[in-house]
Amino acid sequence: MKLTGAEILCETLEHLGVKEIFGYPGGAILPVYDALGKSKLHHVLVRHEQGATHMADGYARASGGVGVAMATSGPGATNMVTGIATAMLDSSPVVCITGQVGSKLLGSDAFQEIDITGITMPITKHNVVVSRAEDIARTVREAFLIANSGRPGPVLVDITKDAQQASAEFDWDKCAPKLPPKRRRANYDQPEFDRAVELLNSSKRPLILAGHGIMISGAMKAFAEFVHAGHFPVAMTLLGIGGFPANDPLNLGMMGMHGEAWVNHAIQEADLLIAVGMRFDDRVTGDLRTYAKSAKKIHIEIDRAEINKNVRVDAALVGDAREVLELLEPHMEKKERPDWHTRIAEMKGDSAVRDIQSLPDTGHLYAAHVINDLWKETNGDAIVVTDVGQHQMWEAQYYHHNKPRTLVTSGGLGTMGFALPAAIGAKFAKPEADVWVVVGDGGFQMTMAELATIVQEKIKINIAIINNGYLGMVRQWQEFFYDKRYVATPLVAPDFAALANSFGIRGERITTRADVVPTIRSAREYKESVLIDFRVEQEDSVYPMVPAGASLHEMIRRPNNPLVETSAEP
Ligand SMILES: Cc1cc2nc3c(=O)[nH]c(=O)nc-3n(C[C@H](O)[C@H](O)[C@H](O)COP(=O)(O)OP(=O)(O)OC[C@H]3O[C@@H](n4cnc5c(N)ncnc54)[C@H](O)[C@@H]3O)c2cc1C
Ligand SMILES: Cc1ncc(C[n+]2csc(CCOP(=O)(O)OP(=O)(O)O)c2C)c(N)n1
Ligand SMILES: [Mg+2]
């Protein structure tokens, strides 16, 4: 069957199971848009190409599949850069398709010509320019395979305009990917495995560091069985949250800069760390010179480049987390290790059972209240998509996720403006889910134009703005480390509820704690999207905090009044 390159692209995407594309048109991609109009693919018109990439990313993170974003050449493509980098740092499978000027014009500084493959070289897993219609199908199939295999990541396919317009034969069977054969997944020698088993069974104070790789590998069941077989306490990374239920008694909570104090202390006292699908980010380790000095380390990790990158390990099991855990599990000796669990319970002290919700209402509204109420009201079942800042950390602390892929957040790049568009993508991935955006007043203003996309697409999303009148996380650093010189952090914002109204979205403003639950309830019952502007305490801070570069156990703790650090155990 002879088709144009643009039609081949649409056919290929349909064959790959794509339903939605998030994008924005322009001259160099116009032939594709013309073909899109005739295809079964649903195109979601965004308001900024950054939004398209975050939507594709949110789609990928909520579904486990590949998200697709599209843009024109030049400014369309460069607007995608932040979203691509966000996906890269969090190993999220996104395929970006950009239009490019005609191949004869390449290198002539033609109108809207930009070397987008050059620009995105360090922030894509793979990228490629296609200048022949007959190469489009195979290249796109390869892009999907590369994006979502091994360690996932973004792939960019840049298609010249003449390739979109030219005709070529399209035969699905003849355009199979031509990639090197897949490597054996578990990629370590037997002595390495034996050493790991020996360490696991001889350890008295083991601790698992559970990361994003568990969800990527679909290893939730194998992981839970492994944990219970060895009776291991588990600490979560931010991106690992959801991979092991928060309500499992062996789940201690989050580690790292804003992790639970007892988790960080347990890491420092452990005699064995078992890192699964996590990459020892500096937000997790603090000062490497003092990190877990008494612990041997096992690293279960698919990307060999991560082994010994930040932390030297004693046994490296390179491979897919699920496969490795399934191989290890039969070798686990059942050990209760009562002394170690008692010691951790001691470190938790009473801070774990003091419930922020049971504190008397002082008339102040704290972000932690809002998020803890949201957790209770949604039975912990919502997909929560956060932005970056204090509210993001409070979400991680006060919303207890039991299911995988229910917390969608930008960890590695920490991209403000991520939440609203990523939530739109998540809603397309899981149309039946209760999707909540938890976003700061700063980050919301970065991509709030996507409210129009919500309206145009008639989708239902609930938006909770945690409005503290500040770029709160930066203000907190200024409070702690710059003598409260609040330079460039007080933030003027529009009346968010009125702004929502102007888009045709219901808007609410909440200032007291008593109104939080009724407003969340009524937003959930309402058929259309609702935006709630929660006016919270302006100068609250996230505790505990390991100052950047400090040792993990050197945490700044919350002054005990008026809030405690943690909510009740889930
Ligand atoms: C304001 C702010 C504060 C933060 N504070 C904290 C904090 O206090 N605590 C915290 O934990 N994080 C914090 N973060 C997030 C932090 O920066 C990192 O993003 C996070 O720690 C990374 O978690 P991860 O290593 O589990 O996930 P990723 O960075 O996604 O790494 C996943 C790892 O799993 C591997 N992998 C992928 N697939 C597989 C597979 N199939 N099998 C095995 N391995 C696989 C990958 O190769 C990679 O090494 C913060 C971020 C921000 C923006
Ligand atoms: C695009 C981008 N610019 C700057 C930063 C640095 N930064 C991190 S958190 C933060 C403040 C966020 O403020 P807000 O969105 O109001 O959230 P809050 O911390 O108040 O909850 C800033 C500026 C960033 N992470 N991303
Ligand atoms: Mg703020």
C-alpha cells in the first residue's frame, strides 16, 4: 500500500496502539496534521509544547506505556526541551515527534530550522533525523522499543517535511525494527549472586532502599514476596513511592533530604543496604563520605552505568528487578531480626503516632492538613500529580500511596510547571481514575494555560493549589541558610478561583480547616474539573530537612509547635 510519509506515521502509531497524541501544529509538521485529521488518532491540542511533553510523560508514568508528544520545528521543538529532560532524568518512556525543514534546506538556517537532535542529544535516550518516507515506520517502531525497554527514557524522531510529503510503500511486516539482539537481562556472574545471598542471610540490620525501578519492572509482587521472605524493613525513594504499599508494616516511609528521621537514622545504623531500582541520588544520600558507613551494599539495577556511580557496592546484580528478586527469593532464610525491628521502632519514638489531624484547630490552615485530608477523603486511591516544592514534599509525607503509579512527580529535574499538564496526560491514561493536581502557587503559574486544554478536552481533573504566597521551598532555604532574606520569593498571584472561572472551570477559595473536607467532597462529586485555591500558612517549612551536602543523620527537625513532623501511620 502506497502512502505519504505523514500517513505512514499515523498508521504506524495506530499499529503501535497509540490513542492520544499531545501536540501543537506548525508549518514543518503540517503534512502530519493533515494526515492526523483523517486517522483514528486523537490529537490533544496543548497550549505550549512543554505541556505536550509533560502530558506524554504523565501518560507514560500513570500507564506504564509510551506517551507521544508532537511539535513543529524550531520554537515548537525547543519548547519541548524541558519536558524531554524531565522524562530523561526520571527514566520515563516518551516519544517526541518533531517536524523539520525540508532535507534540501538542512544546514541553511532556513526559517524555523534548529538542530533539535543536536540540542537534545544529552537529554534523550536516542534521537534521529528521518529524511525519507520509507524510513519512517521502522524508525518510529524502533523509537517505541528503545523508549520502553531496559532503562526507559525519551526518544526524539525529527522528520523532514519532504519525508512527510513523499510517498512510499507501507507494509507493517516489512518495517520491523532493526536493533541489536536484546541482551540477556540478568547480567552478572554467579559469584556476585552468591555474595549477595551470603550478605542477605548473614545481615543483622538489613534495610531495603526501594526505588522507581520496582514499578518500571512491574516487580511489585516479587518485591513484596522478597521483603516478607527476609522480613526486611523498607525505605522508599520519592519516585519509588507506590511500588510497595504504604500500609505494609514493613514500609518505614521515605528516605533522604525530606524523608522520615527514623528512616535516615536506620540507613546510618544498618549493616546491609539492599538498593532495588534506585540510583543513590544526592537528595537520598546526603554527604557520601558519611553515608551508611557501617553497611555493606547490594545494588539490584538494570543500568550498569549506575553501579558504583555514587556509592560503592559490595555486590551488583545487574538486571531487571523482578527477575533478580525472583531468583533471590528462594535463597532467603526466614529471619525475624527482632532486635533490629525494635531498634527502628525506638527511633520512630512517638513521632510516628502523633497525628497532625488530631491537633486542635488553631485557626491556621496548614498544607499538611489539606494533603492529609485529601488522602483520607480519596481513600488513598487517587492518582496525585504534584509539582515541585514544599507541597511536593508534604504530599510525599502525608498522602500514603498503596498502589503503583499513583504518585506522578518530577524528581530528578524537579521541574516546576510539571503538575497540571502531567495530570492531563495521566487522566488520558486512566480515564476512570480520580486525578488530583497538588501544585504550588509558583509552579501553577508556569503552565496554567493548560487549563484551556482541560476545557477543550472536557476532562475532569481536580486541582488543589497549595497557595502560600511564596516560592515556598526557596523561601525555606532563605529562612534556614540566608538569614530570612526573602529575595525574589514573595509571589503575587491572580485570584486563582476567578482565573478558573474565566476558563469556564469551577473555582473555590478555602482559608479554614473546617472547609477542607466538604470542599474536597463536593469537588469529587462534581462532574467537571474543579480548582481549589487553598490559602495555607505562608511561612511553614518542610521537616525534617537534611541540609544540602550534610550527613544524612544531621537533620533539621521541626520545632515541636504547632505541628508535628508526621501523620499517623497509614
Ligand atoms: C524538591 C525535591 C526534593 C526531593 N527530596 C527527596 C527526598 O527527600 N527523598 C527522595 O527519595 N527523593 C527526593 N527527591 C527526588 C530525587 O531527586 C530523585 O528523583 C529520587 O530520589 C530518585 O528516585 P529513584 O532513584 O528511585 O528513581 P529514578 O531516578 O527514576 O531511578 C530509577 C533507577 O531504577 C533503575 N531501573 C529502571 N528500570 C529498572 C528495572 N526494570 N529493573 C531494575 N532497575 C531499573 C534505573 O536504571 C535507575 O537507576 C526530591 C526531589 C525534589 C524536586
Ligand atoms: C522551572 C524551575 N525553576 C525554578 C526551580 C527552583 N525551585 C524549586 S522549588 C521552587 C519554589 C516553588 O514554589 P511554589 O510552586 O509556590 O511551591 P511551594 O514550594 O511554595 O509549595 C523553586 C523556585 C525549579 N525547581 N523549577
Ligand atoms: Mg508557593
